[in-house]
Amino acid sequence: MNELERLLSQRINKPQINLIVLRALESDSNFQALYRLTLSSNDRVSVNALWCLTPLPHNASSWLQARQNELIARRLPATNTA
């Protein structure tokens, strides 16, 4: 389990989400790692990864819009209420 996955496996708050977003924006590989974790078999990891995609800056919006249907499909079955 890498550092990002370990962090996403716990309860996270707004400052932690902001830190994850900043790290994701540092490089394409970090961003892709966060995106891949939206498919994690660990529900908390996948839901937290999806939450971390929500506050991305405007310059990432076209990337997200291209994957909008895929992201919606990932989020709909997520039932984590924690």
C-alpha cells in the first residue's frame, strides 16, 4: 500500500483533501494514481479518491468532463456513509 492509498484508507478532512489535490496536480503520474484509486476494491479508498477529484481547479475540468460518465458510474454504486 503506497502513501496515497494509506491516506485514502482513513477518514479524511478538507485540509487532507487539499493536500492530496496539490500532490495530484504536481505530476501526471500522481494524478493518474489518484484516478486509479477510484477503482479500488476498498470502498473507503475509492470513495475518498472520488471526493478528492471534486475540488480540482478549473484547468483540470476538461480532463474530468471527458471522463464524466465513467466517474458517475464509479460513484453511483458507492454506498459508503462513513
